[in-house]
Amino acid sequence: MPQGLSHYRFVFASFFLLSLPIAAHAETIKTEAVTLSVETLADGLNHPWAVEVLPDDAIVITERSGQLRILRDGKLSRPVKGMPDVYVDGQGGLLDVALSPDFASDRTLYFTASQEFGKGIGIAVFSGRLAEDESKISGIKTIFRSNNPGENAANLGSRIAFAPDKTMFVTIGDQFTPDLAQDFNDDHGAIIHINRDGSIPKDNPFLDGRKGRPEIWSKGHRNPQGITFDAKTGLLYTAEHGAKGGDEVNHPEAGKNYGWPVISYGVNYDGSKIGLGTTKAGYEQPLHYWDPSIAPGALAVYRGKMFPEWDGDFLVTALKFKLLSRLSRDGDGRIAHEERMLKGAYGRLRDIKEAPDGSLLVTTDSDNGKVLRISRAK
């Protein structure tokens, strides 16, 4: 088990509101088709990992260091009480947050986090009810834990997406154990499909457990930190980190194998070849890959009204190259063009969410992280 001062447990403090500096002006950035307005909604955050928009337009924010906060009317809350202990080290901590599809009636939030259990560090998925006054989370339940905790807090995946049928898809990285991404009896390197109570949906490909774990939807993923459903088509997409090169956008389908580490468009960090090359029968090809890597942080399929020029495009945040990649698609859904926006302007970009008005919310990954709003310049 990891020991020492490098990991911490967090029990959250009392709740009160704190005003944070809000940008006095928005910056204007020209892109190929539109001019963007970028404003800072909040700053001073500790590696903000995920954002979600509540029905009344307040914003839920997770900080990797363990805090959950609410941004409302330009004010950022102190950490909400009642959250579970998490393991904070390396890439680990409090990670994604997602609203229940029935949040208006059940006020339930879902979270992913790295946690110590078994003989190592694994990914846990929690649910809990946000109080009406937003001061605390109650009724925390652990609805899923990865089956084979690893030795380090890296390549964790850990994004959540709700399907149109209200079931949940969760990404699990290989945790730097590549061979386990090909083991269908192990959750590493997998897309997991579960119901909101942690039970197994009846359409899962390995429901009987004979050829794979019942919760597994697809395998052969390295570190998928982006996952989303296209609101128009209902199709599932992921964005994942390669090694040195080979970042990918995939369309995970039930029971299929997406190749890692048997095939890849990247190489190992020492420059050596990965697996058998870029293709092999029985392994799926990505919809798109990057070489060199951009280090994708999150993924959205744009369907908002604010940027009709981007309808159906993939929007992928990048950590390494500090940009927002827009991938346009042709009539057959194939990637036709990439535009790289915001290059270097705001640092490492982590999450991206489409807000109800069609603007975009983006978080910056730093110990002085921000929540940005990207809208159409007037």
C-alpha cells in the first residue's frame, strides 16, 4: 500500500459562501468561423477536474484535491460537507461529477474518485443527495468499485456519461498496467456500464460473466478521460490518452476491443514500438488519432444553439498542448477537419461541458485553476 506524506485524506470543513474575483472583462478570440468571448467565472481553484450545470444554472465543481463546490451568482462556496474520503496523489483524487438524469426530483449527484481499498488504489463511483441549501451531501453510497486496485494513481480514466436510457457509463484507465487492458476479467482499460444503483444492465455483452466481467462494455482502452453521448444520435464517444502519440477518439460498442496495447498509433515513451503496430484483425480502429499527443482532458459533441456552425462537431480539451480541438465531421460522420483554438492562452484545459444556453464551460488544470465560459462575441 502507498504510504507517507504523498497521500492525504480529506474530511470537509463547514460551509459558507466566499466571493471570488470575477473577470472584469471578457477576452475576444477569433476562430475559423466565429469570434469567441472568453470570461473567467471563478479562479483560485485547486485543479478543477469537472463541472456540471444545475437546473437553475448554478455550477457544480470538483477539485482534484478533494473539494466539491457550488458556483452561484458569482460566488463560490466553501467545500460542501459530507463527501467521502478520497486518495489524493499524482493524478488521483476527486474526479468527475454528473447530475442524476432525475436531479430535479431526486437531487442526486454521482462522483468518481480514486480511493484506497483492497490492496491498492482503485476507482470508486459514489452517489449522494445535495441538500436544498447546498451545504452538504447526504446518503453517500458507493455504487461501484474497480475490481483490482493498482499500485499508483495514474491513468485512471474516471469520466461518467449517462445514456438516453438513464444508465451510466464510466471510464476506467489501465493504471499503467497495459496487459490488463486486454484481460476481460479485469476492469482496467475498460468502459463500464452499470445502472444508477450499481446493478448490471441486461444488455451488457458479458452479462453471464463467462467471457468477461458483467459490468464491462468494451476493452482495450488506455486512459479514457473523455466520454459523452451525442444528444442528437444517442451514440457514445470517448477520448483517450495514448502513450507517446496515439491519443484517440473512439465509438465504444458492446463487447468490442479497442486495441491497447496490442495496436496503437503511438510508441512507448522510450521510442520503442507498441504491440503489433496500428492494425490487427479483431481490434477496432479509432475514429481519429493524434500524433504527437495533445493529452485529451474531456470530450463534448456540440449540439447547442449558440454556435450552429459547430453542430455535431467534437470538442476536445487538451492538457499538453493547452488548446481546444474542434473536429468537424462530414455527412457520413467521419472526421473531416481539425481546428485548434485557444492555443496556449489559458494553460492546460481539463473539462468541457455545453451549458443550456449553448455556451461552453471549461476548466483549467492548475493549482490556481479557473472555470471559463466561452460564448459568442457580440
